[in-house]
Amino acid sequence: MPQYPLIDANVFLRHITQDNQVMAQKAQAFFKDLESNKQTATTCEAIIIEVVYVLSSKQLYNISRADIAKHFGNLIGLAGLRLQYKQLYLDALATYSRTNLDIADILLAMHARRNGSNTVVSFDQDFDNKLPGITRHEP
């Protein structure tokens, strides 16, 4: 399996928020190289969740779900960003933009759908009747 550098949340955040111009310009150049496939990199699901939480935080950026899905989805979709479950993450962001569900819960449900069980074990009733085809069972 190829080895790719991993992108931290702050690189995504500086690019999306533009709150530090020096870092934002560096991040923009990096993502431009990913877009053109001049560079390749990856990230992990924990970072995807962290970016969504930070951007949506009312104490920090308070960015709308639709804007998070749009801007972060554009970065996730870059050609040079190698992710095993890229389409799953894009679908999760789309679901996030149109529901009030937590991104971690959405990802859990999407993985349940991907592995064919269509079942999550949880006490969280947010799963009930909100994601078609997903069943919740309590332990």
C-alpha cells in the first residue's frame, strides 16, 4: 500500500476559514497541488470529524452545515487526496448538510450500510427513522 503524508485538521481549517492569511496561502497552494495531482496525501476519519466539529462550533466559526459540506466536500473530492472511503465521506457530508444528525453518527451509519449490516448498536435515538435503511438496536 502506498505511503502518503497525512493532513492535519488545521490545514483544512486554515484553507476554509482564511483566518490566518499566511497559513491560508500555504494551504491553498498545497490543495492546488492536490487538485492537479502534483502531490498526493491522505487524512483519517478522526480529522474529518474534527474539521466538521470545529467549523460548526458556535463558539468558533459557526459555519452552516450546507457551507461545511460544500467547502470541505470540495477538498475531500480533490484528485490527489487519497481516501479509501472517499465517496462515503462525500455522502456523509451531503447527509450532514440536510439533517441535524451528528457527523460521527452519520459516519457510523454509513459504515454500517457499507459493511452490509445496516445496523448500529446505540442508545442514541437520533438514529431512529432518520437514515433510511439503518436500524438501531440497544445492547
